[in-house]
Amino acid sequence: MVPIDMPRLTVTHEGLVQRPVDALVIGLYSDRKPSGAAEAFDQASGGLLSQLLDAKELTGKRYETTLLLAPPGVRARCVLVVGLGPRDELDSAVAFRAASAAVRTLGARPRTQVAFDLAGGWSEEQMEAGVCGSLVGGTGSDLYRAQKKRTPPAELLWSGIPSEVAQRGQTVARAVNLARRLVDEPPSELYPERFAAIAQHVAESCGLACDVWDVPRLEAERCGALLAVGRGSARPPRLVILRYWGGAPDEAPLALVGKGVTFDSGGLSLKPTDGMKTMKCDMAGAAAVLAALQAIAQLRLPLNVIGLCGLVENMVSGSSYKLGDVLRARSGKTIEVLNTDAEGRLVLADVLDVARQDQPSRIVDLATLTGACVVALGTDVAGLMTNNPPFGTQVQQAAQTAGEAVWPLPMFPQFSEQLQSDVADLKNVGEGRWGGAILAAKFLEEFVGSTPWVHLDIAGPAFLESAKPWLDAGGTGFGVRTLVELARRLPG
């Protein structure tokens, strides 16, 4: 995998309005007069911002970007005004997206130095999110285009931000871009063995322990559900186990589990062509786990974390697993297969059981698991389901601080009744279309025991089918910032 290009990051405590840079980024609220750097620019330019506001050429609407070329009174070649929306509604999500939108706009052509002076009055969380966004927005999904659509600046210069906050933002941005890159790679380039090799490289680069289980080891460990899903592919499955030990030697770890279906054809329950087009993204959960472990290790957070990535291709061949098959999972439970396109929960059934052998204090799994969750919550929100409501609240609060949207769905006991099979302990789908996201979570709940556990169904926000103002179409890196923020909160 080609190294990911990111701008050099420099922090200064000087105002940047008179700095001779290629581009200066300032922010404008929709319900306030220009303040901070925006006010300074307005004065230096002879009231240019005020004139544009009076003429309704500028509104401060969220993520609206307006490029002013060769503006008077400043030394920047151009000034980019980015809308921040109402001041009282500014949060980490807005800070991330506004900064990302600015760099994405400016990335339409090469630039040497871009200066950001828009963090006046922001909290540290918002500053970190802004820095992170500015380092994410310039990286596009055009990995194999001869003529790139986006060119990240050589250097980003941020004013008024503590160095340690900027460094944290840079570390998290590097992880988000890693997850995005993995999702954007074509399935011919990223398959289970290749993902495992990249995970080993990441582990070596940041001091993680890494263990890779190949097919003989998976067979020895009785991972019958995961192996069945991978049986139809010429690319053999893998299980990657990463370990970071930043806490006490005997402290129970946090376990992060990711679904890593590097391509999902649906198996014998074959998807239609349109449903298959974006299925290279079906490993976004595993990508988020690997990337979060990288950030957690680089931030040297004081806790123990294990990350597990179950990696398979779900393909069609003479050896594919079949409808009516009964699989024996690692836990010993038997599963009747009634839909081979409900494969992610089978992979996670074994990976969750492997996670339990380390006796974790908590488990979080991330998976592009169900289209039903997208129907329920849309494309921007992940579903959160849990067997432990206080832990679920903790994860939701971490997501809110990080600027990622998650929403809880109910886990009533009666949903489990639909998973009862006449020939096995469980079946892998329920009865009909209703409540599909919850039924998938109830299936996973059968494999976590009493360990506090949260399932994040990221099928909607993990992949953009069309561009947003702040991000190109493709992988989003969703979940990375939430996992890092959760890891920060857990020690003590």
C-alpha cells in the first residue's frame, strides 16, 4: 500500500491575517458579526466581509466555502471563508467538517502553505477536531487516477492551538486516513492476507503486538462459522489479533472487534449488481479497529486494549457454504444458515468468542452489518445496541465528544425468539424484514456472555456513495475517533 500523503503541521500563537501564505482560512458564524481573525481581516480589507454579508454573498451557513482571490489589505494570495453555522451549535462535528471542507476546497490545486485562523473561543475538543479535519479533507479517494482530484497542501499552519492538542489531532487524523485508505482500496488489492500483512506493518511501526491466525490455526481453534464464510473464496481467511498494553499488567483490557469482509458478493444468496458495487467497504469495521489501535498506541493512552479483525471474502464457488448448512461456532453453539448474505454476524460470532478468552472488561464491535440499520437511521448515523445500558451511554457520549453520530436501538428480549431454530441452537436471520438491525445484534449477543458489550452497526456512515462538502465519496473512517475518545475516558 502506497504511503498516505499528509501535510506538515505547524502551530503558532501569532495571528495569521498578515502572514504571506498561499491561502488563509477564516471562519464565519451565521448568527454573529465577524469576530477574531474574521474581524481582523474585515478591518484590513476595508470592510470587504461586511460588504459581502450585506449583499448576502456570505451567510455563514455550515460548510459553505467562499474563495476570495487577491483580497486587499492582506498578504495571503487568497482567503477562504468557511461557514460555521450558529455559534451556540458549534461542536466537534462542525469543527471537523468545517476545517475538512476548507482543505477539500483548497485542494483543487497544489498549494504550499495554508493557514488556519478560526479556532478563537473553541474548546480543546473542538480544536483537536478541527486540526483532524484539516488533515483529512485534503486526502481524496482517487487512489488510482493519473490526474488527482485533490492535492493536500504541503504545510498547514494553525494559530492559537496548544501544541499537544494539535499533535493529538494529527495522530487521530493519521488513523482516520489509514481507515479510509483501507476501505478505498479495491478488493483485488485488499484481501484477507493483504490486510493481515498491513496490520503487521502497522503494529511494527507503533509498538503493537500482532498475532495472525491462518487457516490451520483457525481450524485448530474451531472457528467453524468464520471458516464457513470464507470457504467459497480462493483468498483464505485470517484473524488478526493486536495487543496494546499501556495499563497495569493485570488490568483487564478493552476489546475492540471489527468485521473484515474484504468483499461481499452475498455468497449463494447473491447480491444484485447495484448492491455489490460498494462491497469493498464491508471491512470498514476492521479498518476502524486497526486504525484506532494505531492511534491509541501513538497517543500512549494508559490502558490495555486488544483489537481483533475477522477477515474473509464472501464469494461464490463449488465450496461455498449453503443455505440449510449447520455450522458449529467456536463457542460450541450451532447455527442454521438461512441466508449466506447474513455472513458478518457469523464471522463476528467466532471473533467475539476469541475476544472473550482475554477476559476483557468491555467489548465494542464495529460492523457494516445490516442495510436495515441504514433504513432505520439513514446514512449519517450508526446504530448502537448493547447488553449494558450504562456502557452504551458511555460509548454514545464518547461518540458525541468525537463528533460522530450514533443512536441507540432497543434490545428487547422478545427479538431473540425470532432467532430460534428447529434444527440448531440459532438461525442466522429472523422472520421477514422487520427489525433486521436489532435481530443481528441479538444474534451477536449470544456470543459475548455477561461481558459489557456494545455493537455499532456502521453500515450507513462508513462509506459515502457521493461526496459531501467536507469529504470525497468513499471510505469515511467512521468509528476511529469514537474508539480513541472512548479509550481516553476509560482509564480510572
